[in-house]
Amino acid sequence: MIKVKYYYNDDFQIKGFCLSGHAGFADAGQDIVCSAVTSNAIAVINSLNKLQKVEFETIVADEGHIECIVDTSYIEKSKLLLEHFQLAVEEIKREYPKYIKILKK
């Protein structure tokens, strides 16, 4: 199961996310749930970096773990892309509810 955690600032604006685990929908290389979540995460990180020129407090991409937290001064610039990521994950979870868990804080 992929666990998704979102990070927020004191004003409840999204400032990042953390993904951990594997969906377990299919074998490695065939898992469409893992592929969908991972490709959305990497696309958002790349867009924040290249298109919005956002700086990060934390950025990690290891096997089974992706974490992205934008620097506080870039929250407004990153808001749309991070909210887009949330919507994408929610839609994937709606289609494959047994394979994604969104952690509440």
C-alpha cells in the first residue's frame, strides 16, 4: 500500500507531501497504481523546480519513498501544482482504494 502524507504551514496551505511504500497492485514494472502515483509526484516536483523555480526544504526520491517540501517563501508559487497533485492522488485512490492510504494529521 502507498501511504500519502501532506504537509501544511501554519495557515493550512499545502507545502509538500511524502509517499512511502508500494501499491502491491501487480509485480514491479507492471504496477499501474505505483506508476500513476510516482509519475504524478515526479512531474509535480520537476514542474515546481523547472517551471516555477521553487526552492525546497526537503527533496528525496529513493526506492519506495518520495518526499517534497517547498521552502516557506515559495508556498504561494507552488500552491496550484501541489493542489493538483492532491487531486490526482485522490482520483487514483477512488479507482484503486485498497492500494493507497492518505494519512490524516
